[in-house]
Amino acid sequence: MNEMAKAQRHGLRTLARAMATAIVAGYAIVAAASTQIDVDRTITSMGAYGGAGYIYFTPAVPNLEGCAHSAGDLIMIDWTADPNAKVMYATALAAHLAGQRVGFGVSGCHSNGGPLAYRVDVKP
């Protein structure tokens, strides 16, 4: 009987560890989710308003990050929350003025409904 109780406790501990690992692994996957937009986009317009920059591009990526702006032709750069945001915007502006192709890394949605960029890539 003592051996059976010991085996049951061991089984419960193993199950608890497995569940904890699954929960942590599942959270890490959700937390790290992001979308990579290939470096084959052309900027069609850009601007800034209310502490953020916005960039329209083509071709679009519909339903990008599941944000309210579902057309997929817009990304937002929030310089109130990201210390590198102004550098990203300047990089995109230089690429636009030089006629270069761009790509983006986006994760989550800005409060205005557009996908939030964390990276800008440029390709000649």
C-alpha cells in the first residue's frame, strides 16, 4: 500500500510538472508571436500624428495581426513607447525617398487599430 501511494504521488508530481511546462511553453509562443512582412513592399505614403508615425505600403497583407485596420496596407510606429521608433521612421522615410523596397516586423496593434511595427527592413 505504501508503494502504491508513493507511485500515485510521483505520478501527480509528474503530471503537475508537465502541465506547468505546457502552460509556460504556450505563453511563450503567444507572447513571441509576430508577423514578418517581406522586403518587397513599396511605401505609398507616410506621415505622423499624435505621437506616432504611420506608413502605407503596397502590396497589402490583409488582416495583419488581426488588427481593426484589416486592409493590411498600414503599419504604425509608436514613438511614445519604443525608444527606437524614430530611427525606424527615419529609415522608412529614407527608403521611401530613395525609391527602395521595404519590409517590416510587426507585433500587436496600435491604439488606432493599425499593426505596430518593431522593425523596418530596406532592400535596394
